[in-house]
Amino acid sequence: MGLGVGARHFILALAVIGVVGVIGVVFAQGRFLQLRQLRVAAWTIPAGAADYLLEHHVTGPMFNTYEQGGYLIWRLWPQERVFIDGRGLSETAFADYNRILFNAGSYSDQVAGPREELPNRYGVQVVVMNTMDYVSGALYPLALALANPIGTEWELVYDDSQAVVFLRRPPPGSRVLSNKLGRVLRHRDTECTAYIENSPAYPLCARTLANYWLHNQAWDAARAMLPLYLSHAPHRDPQAERALQELDAGSAPSGIR
């Protein structure tokens, strides 16, 4: 015997409710996962830098690091457009990005050569960046170049453990952070330490920084980075171990390769 019209409608309604419920659960789970991932990666995202740009209505053309581009799009669009992000759609932009970041063929610690020409071509007025690649441990020399005291065009206006913000010729009345070179040097150690504390499987930034400090004869800074690296290194590193032993013995190691 067939079902009446009312019964069929009731069953259809239950089916629709069930489908909507499943969609709602999937969406909620996906949203929860997104929020959980955002919390897990909080030490890598430039939330404070984005807050600064929004609060101070900074809208000039921006240069940013590749790994932070996606977050900056989410926070700043349409007020700001990023220079690059994880999609990497333009080969030209990616090549120019690397020239600005590393300044190959010119001074690594100065705004000169490609690092001067390309930002001028793009009209860059603000730089938002982390200062290292966390996986390889490579340092991004652009940060030190912008902080180099021989240059007065770029000023450090924001600094936390995730990012630094530089403005080109900040408007009158802007708060400029003093000792920009010293702040950036301390920032690199802080950024690396925060990353290792949250992602201990990737400690190479501490090795790179230890080597930087050894070459610059900043023994206390090197002594702080070496144990941080060695306590998380996946394998023994005899060169780093030897450098720390020499420091503890009062000698001056030349560096680690």
C-alpha cells in the first residue's frame, strides 16, 4: 500500500533535515580544524603586524615574505595587496622577490643594487617580513639591510616575535623604534626561539644564528643559540658541539660549517 502525500512530505522533510545536519557537522568540523590549525601556527603568523597596519591605516604598496602572504591577504585585503603569497602565480614576481630578499650579486646587508632598484620600480612603501626560513634555517638578509644605520630611508616601526614592519619615510608623527639594527638582531633570536619552542623538529635557525654570532665574535649570543640547537638536533653535530665546548672553555671558535 502506498504512502499518502502527507507521509511522503514528512519523510522528505526528515531527509532534508538529515542532509543539512550532516553538512552542518562537516562544516563545523572543518571550521574547528581551521581554527585549531590557526592556533597551532599562531607563532608563525604576523597577527600583530597586520593589526599595526590596520590601526595606522597603512595602505602603501607592500613587500612581504612568501610564507606570510596568505595570512596578510586574509587580514588586509582590500586595504593592502601582498607582493607574493603561496600561490606564486607570477614567475617574474617570484624572481624579483628573491632578488629583493637576498640581493644576489650585491651587498647583502645594504639597500643597494637590485634591492634598491626593484622596490623603487614596484613603489614599495612598507615591508612586512619574518627574518628566516624555519625549515632550512636560512636567514633573510633583507631585514638587516633595512635596519642598517647607514640608511635613513627605511625605519622600523613594529617588532614582535613573528614579524618586523619597516616603513619608507614614515609620515610625521609616526612612532619610530630606536636602534633598529639592534632590535632586528634581537628579533631574529626571539623569532627563532619561539619557532623551535613550538616546532622543535626544525631547529636549524638556531644553528645558523649561532654561526652568525660566532663570525661576529658575539660569544654570549652564540652560547645562547648553540644549546638551543643541540638540544633539538635530530642527529649529533660534532662541529656545533665542538664550538660550544670551546666557548665554555673560554676560547674563540671561528664558526661552524
